[in-house]
Amino acid sequence: MLNFQTAINDQKNFSEIKLNEISPIRKLILRGKSREFLSAVGKTINILLPTEPNTSSSNGEITIIWLSPDEWIIFSNSIDNQDFNQIEEKLVQNICKTKLGAVIDVTDQFVMINLTGNKIFDLFQKGSPFNFNEFRNKKGATTQTLLAKIDVIIQNKDQNDINVFVRRSFSRHLYSWMSDSASRL
Amino acid sequence: MFVISCPYCGEREQSEFKAGGEAHIERPKQPTELSDDEWAEYLFMRKNIKGIQYERWNHAHGCRKWFNMVRDTSNDEIKAVYKMGEKPPSV
């Protein structure tokens, strides 16, 4: 097992909003187009890839986010999930080796930041061009958009519980921007 | 700033997109048989009209897919959005 190092290593508690990095979380990017690809993935991980734009699906172990018509991100729901190795191994066997699509480990590439509290969308409002009106009431909704001019993937996990994925090299800057903005909400 | 309806993700703000120039320019089948002038015509020359223009756009900060758009360059009104490979609508 790799020795994961956290990117941010900080936790912020404001009165209306809490920020912290969830680490280590295993993440995979899946790419493929064909119908065979979709069914092979479904059989391998026992959960269908969401084909509806801006949605996610989840079972007890993993969550899958729709990124584009041929791209998905899969991540484990729990920290240091040993079963995820098996999922990855099976996907590599059934998807990569059969040339149906691509499986890329992006555990180190993306940093997952969890936000809780009732002023999350006021924070997003300060730096995102996305319209969160429908998003905020739809559990499982996802979007890829900009936040403080940084590419992010946002997932509405639950009411007042949001996951943000950001590329590691941007993560500290985004975190510092979010902390600063949240402190003045 | 205007809102663009990505054919995959739905309505998003313009800052998420990148413009990719004129659409429906076909690459010559036999580039070796072209004169330098004809090749330069294909490679560099683009229309820049005031009015309805067919353009390629990329949802760079979203799904990262390319698509086509029919836009009136005089007032930024978007007449149609359609996927790559689809026939351009008559506007």
C-alpha cells in the first residue's frame, strides 16, 4: 500500500460551514463509449454507470460521478478502503485488458474536500458561474464547473453536505480561498 | 457574457467554454496535390462575418467535449447548438 500524504492537512470550522480534506480516498477515472463497455463495467462493479448528465450513483462502497458522455470518476466512500484494490484489479482485467475502455488511477491527482453546513452555496456563489438553484435540492447531483477560476467537480452528497474534487496542485490555493471566503459569510 | 447550452451538460455560463473557430472546414483529401496557396487557404483563411456564423466550441471547464454552434456575431444570439458529426441546421 502506498504511503499517502495529505495535500491540505487542515480543518476549518466556521459557525455556518465546515471544511476538511478527506484522505486517503481512492479514485479512478473510467473512459469508454460502447454499449459493451457500459455493461462490462456494470457487471464488474455491480452498479450501473450513470448515463444521465450531471448525476451520480452510489452503493455502500463506491460512488460514481458522470463527467462527460464517455467519462466517469469512481471513488470509495470510506477512507483507506482495502476492497477498492479488488475493484480496480477487476476493472483493469475486464475493461483495459479487453480493450473496451480505459481505467486510470487518479487517487493522487484529485483532492477531495468535504463541506458541511448551511452556507455552502453562499460560498460557491462568491466564485462560481454555475447556477446552483436546482442542484442544491437534488441529492446526488454533480457538476463540473469553475470555482475561483479553478476546475472543480462538485457533488451534492446530501443536504448541506457537499464533496468538491480539485486537482492537487490547485488544492491548497482553493482551500485557502474557500477558508477566506467562508470566514466572512 | 452569455449562457451557452452545452449539448451534453445543459445551460452553462460562457466562461466555462472556449471558442474553436469556424466549423465545417473539410481537410483536403490529397494535401500533396494542392498548391501552396490552396493549402494556405485551407489552413489559415477563415470567415469573419457580421451575422450568422457556424462555429466550433469546446466546453473546456465542464465535459471537455467539442460541439458546433450557430451564432449571430452581431448580437451574440445563439441560433442553434448541435453535436459534432450532426448536420448543420438551416437558420
